[in-house]
Amino acid sequence: MDHSPVRLFDLAHRYVSGQLPFDTLFAEALQRILTAPPDSPEGELAAFIVAVEAEHGAGQYSAAEGYGRIAHFLTGHQASVARGNPSP
């Protein structure tokens, strides 16, 4: 059985596709902030997810807009990887 941690990007894609609740994604992002290097793609995504939740909690935008921001981040990351640069 594989016990390697699931990449945060995989979890975020599951969230965007409706297969994972935001609370689970957010909890994983909090853990990754503590463990992933801040300048790594996972560290950047973790910080972004936490910032999205903080801004949503402050009433800056709706949950649907936060969802859109996360989806947009993932799209930017995929395009960056396709160009050979793993960081968006």
C-alpha cells in the first residue's frame, strides 16, 4: 500500500471537480504551510488556499468566487508546467 502523501494539487483538483469538500482541502493546506517550502509550488498553493479562505471569511467575496480563484490558480499552474516552469 502506498503511504506517500497526496499532493496538494491533486486534492485541489478533486475539490474543483466536486469530489472533495473545501474544509478538507483547507485543513490539508494548513498542514502544508507548516511542511512545504514557501517558495515551492505546494507551498505557494497552500498559502493561496489559506488566503482565499481568509478573504472569503472577511466577506471580500463569495464561496463561488473563492472556488473560481482556486480553479484559476490550478489552470495557471498547469499552463506553467506545460511551458516547463513548475511554479505559476
